[in-house]
Amino acid sequence: MFFCCILYHQTVKAQESDSLVYEQDSIILEEPENVKDPKKALFLSLFLPGAGQVYNEKVWKLPLLYGGVTTAVYFLGFNNRRYQEFLVALEIVREGNEPSPFPNLNEDGIIRNVNYWRRNRDAMYMVFGAIYAVGAVDAFVDAHLSSFDISDDLSLKFEPSVEPLLANRSSMGFSVKLNF
């Protein structure tokens, strides 16, 4: 072991420092133009739905996002109004002082309707949250893909293929060719 250390030490000393020539790398990497910051797009979209899409210059997505948000808010309000109506009707039926606002329903029917409209209202909260999250994720992913090359040099082709096999046989099928 001692002999190996001495041998290694001597080989290192035998090298001359001026004999090594370093060449600079001739490859120049160009930064893609118009690269978006994914974190900024995400935070903008979380702060204000659609702001990340505007930052990514995908304004055509705004009507889809706001249409979904508006629809979710409308049905959230609708389901909440119906829930409140049946909740008041349930209180009236349990007190027994006034006639029921829904004469065709007994107490069990009103309880089922209260539960039904509450479930629908709560589901719309989840739908609203999902639309909000999809908008944020879309802005984040779109910003990540802003530097992706989508030039005409990229192509994917499906072609019929005939491959020769042993003993004068051939195999027929499809081939997938990716050119970039």
C-alpha cells in the first residue's frame, strides 16, 4: 500500500503543468425567445383566474375559464337557494304552526330534498375548486412549454411496412416514424 502511494505521488509530480492546453467550447447555446416563467404564471393564475393565461399570451382560453367559473357560481347559488327553501320548509313542518310550503311532501320528503340540495351545493363547491385548479395548472404547464420547439421540422408519420423474415417470408404491419 505504501509503495502504491509513493508511485502515485511520483506520477503526479512527473506531469508538467504547462503541457496541458485547454480549448474553449465552440458550442453556443441560444436562449429561446419569449420564454415564460412557470412560477409566475402559476401565482398569477392563483391570484386572479385567467391572469396566468394572459401572461402566457393565450387569451383565447379566458372565455372557457370564465365560462366554467360563471356556470359553477350560478349553479352554486341555485342549489344554495333551493337548499335554503327546503330548510325553511322543514322548520315550518316541524313547528306545525303554519301550513307546509310544499303540501305534497311530508317531513321525510322534505328531509330528502334538504339533503339532495345540500349535496348538490357542496358538489358545486368542488367543481368550482376544480375549475380554479385546472386554470392554474394550465397556466403552469403552458409556461413550461413556451420554449418547446414546434417548428415544421417535427413530424410523426404512420406508414405501412413490410419487413423481410427468414426463409423467404415477410411480415406486414405499420411503422411509426418520428422526424425532428
